[in-house]
Amino acid sequence: MASNPSVSGQADPARVDFDPVTLAVAGVQRLSPYQPGKPVATLERELGITQAIKLASNENPLGPSPLAVEAGHAALADAHVYPDGNGFELQSRLAERHGVAPEQITLGNGSNEVLELIARTWLAPGRAAVFSAHAFAVYPLVTQAVNAEARVAPALPADHPAQPFGHDLAAMQSRVNADVRVVFVANPNNPTGTWLDTAALEAFVAAMPATTVIVVDEAYFEYVEEASYPDTTQWLDRFPNLIVTRTFSKIQGLAGLRLGYAVSSPGVAELLNRVRQPFNVNAVAQAAGLAALDDAAHVAKSVAINRAGVRQVSEALREMGLRVIPSVGNFVTFDTGRDPGPVYDVMLREGVITRPVENYGLPGHLRVTVSTPEDNDRFLMALKKALA
């Protein structure tokens, strides 16, 4: 009788040469996993400290809407029941808010999933996506995962008077040809906080060929208070190849529930729903999202504390002699003027978690989430110590 390898301890010769990497599809072989901000519990466990604060992932310091918390708790009573697979109530409410039909809304497990659905629908080997340098890390991830070509346009220069490191739309447009199926535009952009005004972005969208899908990622939409900042969901009647993505993770403070969505033409949404998994948005997220849409006071308070915080942090950084990228998001990215690794490490020991952004092509820079006045002060004190 043949011996059982699990009993004898001898490896099965047929499996000695098993290499999962070489068996993976080409795009995945070259991928590196996304690295999220360090969790508070991990830092406290590693360093034996308490009361650490996380200013690395652009989370709302006020937390979720109380209405959303109440609705989410209530939804847990039916946790044994599958959620509405299409999210009809939330889909209808979002459609009403944006002045579109419900079939133009696609719900996602965070807006990141929507971006992945877009890549799976329109990208493949022999096709290409265009996006800017220093843009959101998910764009190259979803492009490479399907083994499509990533065409990265250089950003505006660091000394640009209005939008340092911002999207250079002319450079992006120059990379669009018949092979390009998707163009990703973050407005405002993470991690730079830069943004595009109505005239510039509208002209860019209008110039795109009918063979290209334009994705405008507006994850930080509600934080922007610039008068010339566009609501691109109002352009869908004129641009059927436009997709606008939004999230509940930022202003609504529901990052832990993973809820996002796309607004698009009905034909685009129908295709996205072909590849969307059944029940991709859980019932608690749907209930909390519905309630959050009704809490205008929470949104207004979040905007107000962010406005003051961006001013507080940016002015203090400039007083330290540091170069700050002007931001309309809920974060500020700045140049430490040195290797940011030791600066980041010292702040960790002070219990303050920020985000290095060298992987975004911004060596020397750190990104900090704007928080409460007290947390902002604590960050600034830790940074002064790290720079001393």
C-alpha cells in the first residue's frame, strides 16, 4: 500500500515543484498588495503604548452619523436574511438625490469595488487605461490585475502656482488613442488634494472619444467648497461614456461598512451589474447609508471641522518651513524636506499614525488626515519632535 504523505511526513513528489506565482495570470504575478494605513491596535500592540491616534486613512474624525448607527443596529436583527441584491431603497434614494433613474446607480462594496468592476468590464490584455502620476493607488492595481496597459501621464510640476502635482489634462489626453478604454480622473485627487475646475474638466471629458470610458472619482466630493468645482453627475445626459463614483467612507464616516456607488448611463450600469457579485453590499451598510443620507447636520458639521482643520494644519506646517500641497480634501500632504521614514517612525512612537506616500511617486512626503483640533495639535507636536 502506498504511504500517505501526511502520515509519513514525506512530500508528494508530484507537488514539490508547485509554484502558485507562475500559475497566476500575468497581471497578478506583478502585483504588490495594497498597503493600508497602520491600525491603531497594531501600533499599540507593537510598541506597548495606549491612546494612539490614526491620521493615515482619511477617516471622518466625527465618526458615523448617529442616525446611521441606529439604523445599522436595527438592521442586525435580520442578519440571517440575505440583503436586497440590488439595494432598491438606497438605489432609489441616490437616484432621487442625483436626478437620475434608479437603473443608473450601481452599488459597490466601497467605491473601490466599483473601480474594479469598471476594469473587469472594459480592460483586458491589448487595452489600456490612462491616469495621472500621483493618482489613487487603486487605478494601477485594477488595471494590472486584468493585464491591461497602464499609461501614466506626468503630473503638473511641484512649483505649479495653483495645483502642484495636480492632474495635467493635456498630458493625459495626449496618451489617449484607440487602445485606451478607460481614463481615471480623481477630483479631488488622493493623496495630493488637488482638484480640477468645471471648465477644465468639462472640456477634457468632451474631448474623449466614444471608444473611451471616463471615470471621475469623487470620493471627497462633499468636502470641496470651491465655487468652480463641478458636480459631474449633472453631465450624464451629455456624456454617455461618463461614470462618476462616490463613497460613504469619507464624509458619512462609514468606511468600516464598505459602501460606494457609481452614477452612469443606464447602458453602462447594466454592464457593471453583469459582473457585480450578488449581495455585494450587506444589509447593515444599506440601512446605515440610507440613514446617513438624511443626516445633513452631520455632513455640515464634518465640513466645518474639516475646513478649520485644513487651515490649522496647513498654516502650522508652513510656519515650520515645510512645503504643503494645497488640499480641498480632508487631508494634507507635505514635504518633510528629508527622508520621511525616520520622521514617520518618531511620530509612531508618539502614538501618531500618518501615511508615507513614496509609493505614489512623492518621495519625502507624508500625508496626514485632518482631525479634531486636539488631534491636529497632537500631530503637530509629534512632528516638531520628529523634525528636531
